[in-house]
Amino acid sequence: MKIETLFMDSHIKPCEETDYIIEKTGLKPEYVKDSKVVYDYVNASDDPVSKGKQTLYITENHGAVIKQCPGTSHYTCCDYTILHTGTFCTMDCSYCILQAYFHPPVLQYFTGQEKIFSALDGLFAQNKTFRVGTGEFTDSLIWEKISNLPAKLVKKFAEQQSSKFRMPVQSGSMINPSVLELKTKTVNIDSLKDIDHNRKTVIAWSLNTPSIIKSEEKNTASLGARLKAAKKCEQWGYRLAFHFDPLVIYDGCESDYKEVIRSIFADASSGGFGILPESIVWISLGTFRFMPPLKQIIEKRFSHSKIAYGEFITGLDNKMRYFKPLRIALYQEIVSSIRQYAPDLLVYFCMEDREVWEKSLGFFPEKEGELGQMLDKSVLKRCC
């Protein structure tokens, strides 16, 4: 959806960052002293979710800039680090949890790049590998069209070695580098082309089958467009990641997901994009799961959607999940397909339990933090 209305916190002083956004949106900001004005404007709509996607509110982040992923109880977490730069999204996926998470749902951009960079300096000073992402509460690259922050973050992570907090080793690489992951369903990569990224940014795409993208992922890029953009980023030297989350179970889904995987790895002569396994840092898998209140939102906003009417049970985290044998059967097919093309590629599950891991991947990262350590090792292998 296109941003049609721009609000700006009147406490924020004009600067390069805000001037850039105003210029790119082509909108005259309405200055407000209280966020309630914005919330009331969005809530007055018959469809606050859609209105929120068309309403940008430039404000400040009054909370923590960097926080650890809270994970989900009883399911294995990857120990991700969240860089909180904004909220909500201009795309409109039927299954998006953000529709039910924010009250009201407002597209917010948090100004204050100095605060962000200072927080990152503190992170780098710990001489520990952190996997940092901006895509927890928003899509990382919807902002690339209107903000210079994505490009600046890539440069910031590339400069770790020259940071006063870093001690370079003789080989020229860093001891424990951190990486930035920019996760998206867009093809907004133009500003990232000519950056000396030093392989410290992973460009990641959420992937699904063409039928799910068409029916459930409104205003997102097509599968082919996403993979074409991924191939460009590979050619620019970036490392890549792919997230099959949410996997949706429907008749014929196994063969459809296998075709997506074939498209990633098969060369152009076979109709694929020929992405090299060594360019991929990880692939994650996770089936569709949702908080019960989301079902009513899907029914109201996406009356055509059948996504919430599968064989679900209440999981240990009180989210609705596909019946476990169904999840395992689909995971096994997908993992087997990935292994045909990339036997050594790190594949992991987002929020699954021991049984699913063992029956689908043949092992379980039992020790606390073990999955995070596996991902960190992949960073050291692919990004250094």
C-alpha cells in the first residue's frame, strides 16, 4: 500500500534523516504533540489495519533500541538480537501477526540514528557474535524507498573492523564479527548495490509458493522477483538467507515447496536462479501458527482466505499450530529437497520442539544456546 498521510512528532527537530523521508514520500507532514492524534485518526477508519499501513508516523523510540528476541516457551529459540527501528508494514499478508499485535496498528519510523549507532558500538565492544535484525516488528526493506537507514546500517556493520572496539587478527578478519540481517518480501535493494558491505550484512527473503503469495501475501513481490533480487545481491557479494515461514499446508503443497527450492538452486538453463549454497548462511523453516484472536481478523479482512481453517491444535505456547504429524511430514519433504542441492547448508526450525527436530533433521540442539551457537558458526564460516 502507498503511504498517503504523514504525521510527525512536533518534538522532533528537522534533520537530514527526517528531511530525506519527507522528500521521498512527497508528503507534507502534519505535526502532532501527542500520538493519540495519530491513533484516533487510524482507529476512526472502518479498517484500521489498512489505514495504519497508509499512515506514517515519524516519532522517537522511547524504549530499548536493542533487545533480545523473547522466543516462545517450550520451543527452541535462535537467540536473535532485535534492532528496533520501526513498526508495522505497508504490505498486507493475511497471516501477519502484527495485525493483532499492535493496538492500533500504526506504521512508525523511529528517528535518532545517532542513538542506534551508539547502541551498536556498545554491541560491537562485547567482542561477541550477534545476529542482529530489524525485521521483528516490520519488514526490513520497506523503508529502503524512503529512508537512508538501511544503507547506513550496512555501512555501520561493514566498519566493525575499523571500530576502536575491535582488535583485528593477522588474517585481516575480525575475531567475533556481528552481522546484520535484513529480512524482506520486497525487492527494494537499489541503495545497497555499491556499498562496501564487507560481507557483514545478510540479505534474507521470506519465501512461499506462488499460490500462497498470490492468495495470502498482498502487495508483496512475486517469488520470481524475490529470487531475482537475491541473485543480484549474491553477485554484489552479499551473503543470503531464506525463511520458509510460514509454511502453509494445503493439497499439493509438498510438490509446490519442492519447486520453490529447485528454483533457488537450479541453474538458469533449468529455469532456476542458480544461487550457490556457499552464498547462503542459513535457511529457516516454520509452519503457520497464530494467536487465536488473529483468526477473527483474517475472517474479517480476508474473507477469501482459507489459511486459518487447517488441522490445528493449541500448542504449548497457546498458539494454534498444525497437528504435529502434519508438520513433521512437510518438514521432512522440504529438508530432503534442500539436502539434494546443499548437503552442508545450515537448516533450522523456528520455534519447534525436540520431537520435530529429531524426526525432521535427525538431531536436537539440546543445550541452552546451542542453536544460537550453530548459527554463529555459520556466520564465521560464510561471512568472514
